[in-house]
Amino acid sequence: MSCAHAYLPHDGGEGLFTLGAAEVTFGRGALREVGELVRALGARRVALFTDRVVAGLEAVDRARRSLAAAGVDVEVFADARVEPTDASFLDAARFAREGRFEAYVSVGGGSVIDTCKAAALYAAWPADFLAYVNAPVGEGRPVPGPLPPHVACPTTSGTGSELTGIAVCDVLALKAKTGIASRWLRPARAVVDPDATATLPAAVVAASGFDVLCHAIESYTARPYTARPRSASPALRPMSQGANPWSDLGSAEALRLGGRFLARAVADAADAEAREQMMWAATLAGVAFGNAGVHLPHAMAYAVAGLVRDFYMEGYPAHEPMVPHGVSVVAGAPAAFRYTAPAAPERHLAAAGMLGAELRGASPDDAGEVLSAALTGLMRAARVPVDLRALGYAEPDVEALVGGTIVQARLLDNAPRRATRDELAGVFRDALDARGPR
Ligand SMILES: [Fe+2]
């Protein structure tokens, strides 16, 4: 399953894969070490990125105390936006450029960490915003070189952003959600402290937990790295290499842990074991998708989140409609996996088994249905919206949803089955209403 021999060589296909990851420090109390880690990277003056909500939490305090104790000067940027935009990225970049920092520390969820990556990028390598943004929305120009070191400290157990070289944002003028992807954006260090999630509302644990499960399933079922054309040089090998033996390890364990602990972590904030195990699952899934890449459910999620009209979720900012990232991914995921399963039925079935589904009697033809049912069952148990209708979408929205998805070429190409426009419309129609009992 996670053996390199499972990857059959293709004529002219890639024969190499790269193990990329930040150096990770994991465990309760890890935030105590941030200051010394920054010092060891040679920095005395850093920017600390966070957002207005997290700024008031214990995690930021701990990081600041640790930095002060290590003799590091800190300037705080607390205006990172939940669901960042090109405008909010550029505000953060202005702060970074003016401060001439030697290193960056981010403390927060994926939005904060992504904002810090983008700020560091545009401060170090100024360019028009769309220059580095993924094509076809942007120019997809490669990031020219390294950035000052970034120590990322996640406070949610979900996005895995601390382990990837991806920063996601809305491009407001184009009404498109997209991102920047470069190995130079990957933080140098990840400090993952499960204590930072102790005060998270249940809805946030649920949404970010399903993001973890989707990272793991999508990495595990992505087009194998051997199916990609061989890269002419190491610099041209994409971070999203497709499924590979390294990402398989992280995906498999993340799925086993998620199947076992997600419902518990949502049900009881005091269940420290469940929250710690979900943090570890998020870390493993982050390593996996930082190397394999995600595919169709995340491509669809960009459109689902970007076109929101009137959905609000408890536990998230209520001043504007917003679908939390993990919910936007998982609501369409059962339909997406029904579509991709025929291209890699064994892997879809195995993923369902790791989540805890009963596989006895299941044939390859059942793979999509078995995996989707396992996921939907977990969604119902955690009380997250199970389909796109629950997020306010209906049949007349399908065309716009397809339009927002078809531009996510990097993700669609990483799927085991490449969807056409018509097929995407079919997947979105299927995703409007969950199967099984309400
Ligand atoms: Fe995600």
C-alpha cells in the first residue's frame, strides 16, 4: 500500500519524488521553544503575524514571552483576515517591507499563516500581485528564490498550512479564489502545540477536522507521481507531485486517527487526547498534501467558498456570509469521490477502510459509494452541513460553481480522473443533496 513498488513506471513518466517538509516540533507546550528556534535561525528582529481574535488568546502570549526571553525584538501585525484577499495580502506585505524583518513568526489558523507567507514573498521579491498567482488566474511566475525564515505556529488542527508552500486568497476583482504555490513559501519551522487548540469552538474543530480528512483522502487518491511527465530538472518538479510513498504514510495514519478521534474532539472540548490526536493527524495530512497535492474536492471548494451568498456558521466571524474552508471542501467531497473512484477504486476503498468503514463484501465498483458514505456518516455525527444545498446552493448555481472550479487547473490535473466542464456540472448536481437518511 505504502510501498514504492505499488507505483508502476510509465513510459516517459516521473521516476523520482521529493520529500519536502518543514522541521516540525510537536507536542503540548511546544510554543515555549519559539524564541530559541528564531534565535537559532540567526534572527533578532521578527514580525509576528496573527489576527484580531487569536491576538487575544494565550497562544500569542506564549509565543511573545518566548521570543522576549530569547532577546528577540517583535513587531506584531494583528490584521490578518480570515479568508484573505489580494488586498489583505498586500496590506500585510507593506507592513513586512517597511519593517525589514530578519524572520517571520505566524500564530493562528491557515489564513494567518498564508498571510505571513504572502507578506514575506512580496516584501522580498516585489512584483504585481498576479505575477506569482497560479495560472490561469495569475501569471504563475516562479518565485525567484528564498525568503527570510518563517516559524509557523498553527492554532487550529486543520489547514496544514504550516507544512506547505501554498497561500490561498480571493482575488477580489476577478471574484476568484486561488493561490500561490512555491516550495520557497514553505515555512522553515513548524511549531505544533496541541494546547493551542484547547479553547477552539466545536464548530471550528469540526470544520478544520474535515479539512484534514480531505487532505488525507485527496493525497492518497491523487494521480500517482509516476503518471506525471518526467521533470527536466529538480527545480521544475512540482510540490504537488501526486500520490507517492512518502505522502501515503501520512495520509493513511491521518485517516485512521481522524476516523477514531474527530467526533470525540468535536463533542468534548475537554477531551485533550482527542484534540491532541487531531492535531497530529492534521500535521501528518499536512506533510502528505504538501508533497502530493489535493485535487477535485479542494478545486470545487474554491468556488463553493467564493460564491457564498447567505451562509453563516456558528463559531466563525458573523459580520459577513462565509463558508469555512473545511466545510466548503467536505460538502462537495462525497460527490467528488463518487466521480474519481472509478479511476482508482482500490485506493478509494482503502481510504474508506482507514476511516473505519466496513469493507467486507465491497467490490471495486462500490468504492466511490463506500468512501462517500463513510465521510457523510462522520459529517452527520459532527453536525456539519452535508451537502451544497445546506450551504444555500441550488440548481441555477451549478454553472457559476463550474466556472469557479474549471480555473483550478493545478488541482484538477492532480485528480486521478480529469473532469470536463460537463462532468463537473454533473458532480455539482450530485453534490446538491447528500445521499442516505437526512
Ligand atoms: Fe484544505
